Amino acid sequence: MGQSLEFSRRIPLNRLGNGLEEKIVATSEERAALAKRYGIPEVHNLECQFVLSAEHGKTILAKGRLSAKVTQVCVITAEKFDDVLAEDFVLRFVPESEMPEDEFDIDSIDLEAPDEVPHDGKAIDLGEAAAEQLALMLDPYPRKTGAGLKNAVDVTPPEGEEDTNQFSDDVESERRPNPFSALAALKNGRREE
């Protein structure tokens, strides 16, 4: 990780011993840089508590609790709104040399296993790990509470429970022909008037 990161808190591996608890808090400059990175108006606060323990070799297990307050833009109303995020997570810091190659068998991935984050063998970066965890927590389509689309469907109804009559006025629906039945008739060589 040669590039300069917005939120970096490198912990040397020799500091871990039998385990370590570490709390990191982003400064106002770091929060502004992260907001720019994620394309959101503001990150008001970001802190993360880590409990680190050594596993085999230079692999480190990290249990974390991230909490943040961010401002996002509603995809429906385009209004800014604040959102409070909090989540527990587990990561495994693994030496870069032990990380799998670019090509891997997708069927062999254990979705229940902790995510693996590479490290350079000298230190682990808790700040970047927290920043990446924040990115995973951000809703890609943020919606302000109460904002909704008229006639939108949030959940697909179960098979057989779909509302087949979408028109509230039965007279209106009877006057307009079904465009798909007209197309089917044309396909079969006859024309409906």
C-alpha cells in the first residue's frame, strides 16, 4: 500500500504480543477526505474499536465495531439526510505473500469466513480497514425516511399473489386493448381491430 490513504492507522506487528485492543477515531480532515472518496456530502464522525489477536504465522484476526454518522443524498428526493451506522465485523489480516493469486475458483470461496485483507508483513492498517468497512456499510441507493415512489414495489409479491389488474378504473382498462395480445395476433397472421 504505497499510496497515501485518507485514514491510516498503522499498527506494527511487534506491538501485538498476545493481543491488543485499539480504538481509532478519524480527524475532521480524514473525515472530509473520506466523504470525498465516497462521494457523499459529509462524514460527521467515524470511530472503530478493534480487538486483535495473532493466529498462525503473521496472520492477525481482527474483531471490530464501527460506528459513524454520515450525510447522504436521497436518490428519490435529492435531499440531504443524516444516517447513523453501527456494525460489528470480523477481518483477517494476511501477509501479501499468502494471499491467493488473481485467478481463483469462485466455488471454493467460503462466504461465512472473515474477509482477508493483505498486509506488508511489518504492520496492519486499521484505519484503511475501517474506511473499507464504512464503504461496505453505506447504502448505494440511500433513501430518506418516508421518501418513496408512488406505486413503487419494494418487495416482489410471492408467486400467484401478483395484482393482475393495475388499473383502478375497470372501464378505462376495458377500452384500451392489451398491447401484447395485439402483437400476438399480428404474429399469428391476423389483425385485431
